[in-house]
Amino acid sequence: MRPIYEQIGVGPSLRSTYEACGIATLSIISIPNITLPARRPPSATLPFQDTPGTSTAHLTHQWLDLYDRGSKIFPGISAVSSLANLYALWALRDSPTPAPDIFGSSWFTCYLLAAGVTMSIAPFTVMVMKETNAKLKAHAKRDDAAGAEGTEGMVVSPQEKAKRAREDSQVLGLLQHWSQLNLIRAALPLVGAGIGFYAAVSSWIFP
């Protein structure tokens, strides 16, 4: 029977792949779906080319729900995968078997890189997606205070109407930009999975 760290080795890769697929699904399926026009044209068009069949307020509320659900699921998967990679790193610290040359023959470098790339979804979200997330969240919560106070639907000034119209016109572009950034984010755990899987398989082939 193989050592436990070798048995565990493929696990982080599978979890990271699942995480990457889940994150990518938001961009490939969820966002295009919520922005569909009221009637689907006979010939399929690219997302964001038609007027959505729902209000921009509803669009950003749906996005916020997707965002909140994802923020509760994917970081945990990423953490578990990275911890398993760090365990493999520790277990192989004194291994006489060199790691693949691509990692400089160092298991430490190999699994630390796999863990680091997988966990990088967090700083990517905070640093790269922060502005887009903030604008979409602000739009989604724009009328929450008025709704709680019972003042929703009251007459607003022309300046406020113009401001709200400008914000509404930006929503589709923000969703498209967020979708593109999210696909890049999905690639991070997938790269981590590839590194970890290659290392695990290499440890089997080259005992």
C-alpha cells in the first residue's frame, strides 16, 4: 500500500478541479442566464447583446445572491485542498526521491506552489475584483434603506433620477466585466490542481 501522503496527493487536485468548475459555471452559465432577454431570439446571440428580461435592480440582486453563496462554498474548498497539499509538503520534506525537474527537484516548492496558487483566489478577489464587486453590491443594495423605511417609490429629484439612470446603464457592463474576471479566477485553482496532480502522479511513477 502506498504511503498516506501519496494516497491523499490526488485528493487536493480533485477538490481544486471541482472548485474551478464551480467558479467558472457562474460566468459560463449563471450570468448569461440571468441576463437573458424576455424572449429568446430564434438564433442564439452572445450574452449581454440584448436587453435583459428583468430590471437592473433584479439583476444585481440575483448576482449578489450568487456571490454570497459562492463566498460561503469556494473558500472552504480552497482551504481544504491547500491544507492537504501542505500535508504532502510536510510528509515529503525528507524524501530521498527528487521532485520533477520542473519544480527544481524540490517537493517543498512543488506542493507550496500548488497550495499558494489554489489559495490565490482570495487575494485575487480582494485586489482585482474589489471595485467591480463594490459597484454591483452598491447597486443591489441601493433601495434597501428606502424599502426598510417605507419611502421606496417616493418622488426623487431630476439629479437623483439621472444618477440612478447612469448607474442602471452600467450594470450590464459591470456584469460582463465581473464574468470575465471570474473566469480568470476560476483558472487559479485549476492550475493548482494541475501542479498537485502532476506531483502526485510523479511520486507514484518515480518511487
